Amino acid sequence: MTLAALAVLAVALAVTGMNMAHLYNTSGVAGCQAHSDCAMLASSFLNQLKASISYNGLFYFGIGVLLIAPAIIGVFWGAPLVTRELEAGTFRLTWNQSVTRTRWLAVKLGFIGLAAMTTAGLLSLMVTWWASPIDRASQLAASRNGSSATTRFVPVLFDARGIAPIGYAVFAFVLGVTAGVLIRRTVPAMAVTLAVFTAVQIVMPLLIRPHLITPVQHTAPLNAAAIDQMWIGQAGQMKVFGGVNLPGAWVVSNQTISPDGHAFTGPATAACESNTAPFHACQASIARLHLRQVVTYQPASRYWAFQWYETGIFLVLAVGLAGFCFWWLSRRRIS
């Protein structure tokens, strides 16, 4: 069933992917950097795709499939793998044969684990190839703060691209096996697998991924002519945020600090508080404050380093859980 589903998806992505690649080449986005008009051409290309139900549907469908596939593998392939044997009592017959417990579990983990890796790898390969024109155009059409709705560092897209889904699938599978070995009931083991894997997928991008590589920090005088956002409170507080031209980068923070090194919170200048003064007068008054902009970010070139680090973490976790399963089944007496 998995192979059949992969084949159907491959055909759909191949047909529409070639059409989209042709549209990308003819739209002028591929050679736009020579003429410095990438943002306009890339935005036009993306707007064409957004107007198509089929492209929009496949884009979000591909993301959804890669996000839920590891969980499905863990719940339906991993959790019942050993638990069904324990529930039905068939493990007694198996373990009384010449095959040892270690070999019995190794074959199960090896065969189904390889199937899980292959499934996730093929899914990610197809979706990553299909969406590559969209990802490239999104970086070129990125807003001035270096981000867009589909930048590759966004957690939803990061988890659905590259090699990371392979690590997720293997971890989810072995997590399911571990839950089954410990709980020894299929349905509760499936529920625990889903809950734990979901929690891990939330914790990873929020708490762990930002610290995998030390971000780059850049400090420069605030360009008052390139202010993206401004906020003025009722008590005269003021915050300004300068633009950042880092297409494709992961902007971790963007702060404006005063000359003494503290975060700038005002007071607001008279020109900015005035309802009649032109905006360029407000900009000139901000320039006289000699503010500085501190940007902390991960360069776009580090994308694959993050992919490898995160995949390695999940593979190590999977190996650790597998080792625990071998120890548990070989050392404990199960009646």
C-alpha cells in the first residue's frame, strides 16, 4: 500500500513539477539576478501559482504528508510490531525456536526500520524537488526583514524538506517499538507514541534547533530611511525596527539599541508624535538619536548544516532506544 501511494504521488508531482519548472524558467526568475529585478519577477511567479488550485493543493498536501508520515510510521508500524506478539502470546513459540531474541528483534527493527527510512526519504526527495522553484522564488521575493511565508527555516517547511524527515521517521518508528515493549498493550502504546513524538516535534524547533549553531550577530548604525516598523505608546514610549536585507536567512532577533547599549524604548521625538509633520521629518529626528541596529541571524548557507545536525540527533536517539529495547527483551523475563 505504501509503494502504491508513493507511485501515485510520484506521478502527480512529476507531471505538475515539470510544468512548474517550465513556468519558472519562462517567467524570467532563473536569470533575474543579472538584471536586479528578482523581487518583482519572483512575486509574479508565486502569484501565478497561488491562483492555481492544483499547485496550491499539492504544495500544502506535500507539507502535510511529510509532517504526519513519521507519526503514522511510529503509530502503525512501530507500536504494534512487538506488542502484538506480547498480547497474543506468540512470542513464546518464537523464542522457543533456534532464533534468539536478539536476532528476532534485529530482523524486525532492521527490515521495518529500513522501510521507514526509504518511505520518508522518497517522500522528502519528491516533495523537495517539486517545491524547489517555489523555495527559490520565495527567497528572492523575501521581504526586507529577510523572511517570507515560505522561507526554508520556517519550522513547518524545515520539517518537510531535505533529509530531516528520514531522522524523524526512524525515531518515530523506534519510539513506537519502545512504547510497545514497555506498555505491552497496542492501543495505549500507539497513543503514547503519538503524544511523545508530537511533543518532541514541538520542543525541537522551539528550544533545541535555535541553539544547534551559534548565530551570527551584526551591529550597525540604524538606517532611518529603511525603518520597517514603528510603535509609539500613549505615554510617549517609542520603538523602531530597521529593515534587514538577508533573503533566505533565519532572523532570530532584530533589536534597536541606544548609544549607551540599552534597548531603545523612547521617548518619542516630537516630529514622530506630530500628526502634521511629514514622515521624512520623523526619520530625520530618529537619525539624530544615533541609534544602532543589532541583528542576530542564521545565514541561509547554514540550512543544510541544520538539516544534518537535526537528522543526526534523531538517529542517535533512535539507536539509543533500539539498544534499550534489545536490553529489555534479553534481560527481562516476560510471562
